[in-house]
Amino acid sequence: MGIWLKIFGRLFRKNDKQGETANKPGEFDRIFVGEVLSIEKHPNADRLRLAKVRVGAEEIGPIVCGAANLEVGQKVAVAFEGANLIDSHDPEKRKMTLRKATIRGVESQAMICSDMELGLGENHYGIKVLDEDARSGEKFADYISK
């Protein structure tokens, strides 16, 4: 767990919501539905991959991702800089604000989220895979409120 905290800890910064451990309805600003377009091997890390996703009409990438369950064609929750997420690598699971970070030499443009990072459950070993009929570009808050 220590290496993941060291690598991904740079993605977060403390904020005024520190200490909170779940998102409340309406707190999914800067998180959207995306569709995974491609996945490549990270050039400097065996366990990390680089994803490109479509969010609405925009193609976003690279996104550094360590989840083994990431596959092309999946609909996923994509968080952008400024999103409030649960830091799944923090033992206290405090809420932090996402920021761009360079991970093993590659700047990640966003983050593909797990249930825990979204504050929706305990699973953080893989990304949250959304229903196939989820619309790319839709606000995540609208998607989960259906």
C-alpha cells in the first residue's frame, strides 16, 4: 500500500472538506461520465496504464490508471482537477481535492474513479464501471440520480 500512497498521493491536496468521508448529493462537481477509448502500457511503470477517454465531444488523455479492471469501451466516472474525492490511500479516508499530477513521468489529465473515491462504497481495487447506456459527457451527479 505504501508505494501506491507515494505515487497517487500527489494527486490530492488538503481542502476545507478534509475530514469528511463521503460525498453528499450534488457534490460531484467536476465528475463526468466518460467512455474508455484506448489503453496503453505506462512507459515507466509495470502496474500503471495510460487511458484515453471521451467525455462528451472531448478526448481526454493520458489518464494514469492502476486499476486492473479497466477495459476499452467501458463507461466510467472521470474526475477533473478541482473535484472532491475520497483519498482511498489515506487510512482515514478523508476527502481531498483532485489536482493534475505527474506520475512516473506522465502528467495525468484526470482520474478514473473507484466506488470509494466517489464516496459510494468500500471498493477501491478497481474502477467503478457504469452501465453501458450511460451517456458520455453526462454529469456524474445526474447519472447516479436516475
